[in-house]
Amino acid sequence: MSGESERKAYRTEAITVTFEAGRCRHAAECVHGLPEVFDTAKRPWIQPDKAPAERVAKVVRRCPSGALQYELVEGGTQTPSDAAPPRS
């Protein structure tokens, strides 16, 4: 099995962002929405400590494929069913 479907987690004290590369459709909502957090030229490419947790969560919710998910430390978990519906 390839590592494409592996889910990676990026944690701070306030939020955990997960990314599943195999689901990503490269819409770049994350990169355009919060480039200081989502920067494909850096490693790790997701640095959730670079912005407030609520801003990171707002951008993650815009991910059309559901490849990005988040969980706030004080609650507010997002699941794939909470993701934005597919665009027509």
C-alpha cells in the first residue's frame, strides 16, 4: 500500500490539522486562503502555529476534497460530513 492515503497530523496547543494526500485535489483553497500556514515550499508544509486556530479552521473547512480536517483542542471537531458539499 502506498503512503498516498496516509493521514498526517500537525499539532499545536489549540488545533490539530490532518492531511490525507490521497484525497487532495489540489484546489489550493488552503494555500490561497492562509499562505503563512499552508506553504508547499516549506517543510512541514502545514504550520498551524502561524495563525490563530479559528482562522486555520476556517480555511480547512474550505477544502473541497476533505483531505484537510481539523480538531480544536477545546472541541469543535470537523468530520468529513461537515466539509463543504461538492461544487456542481
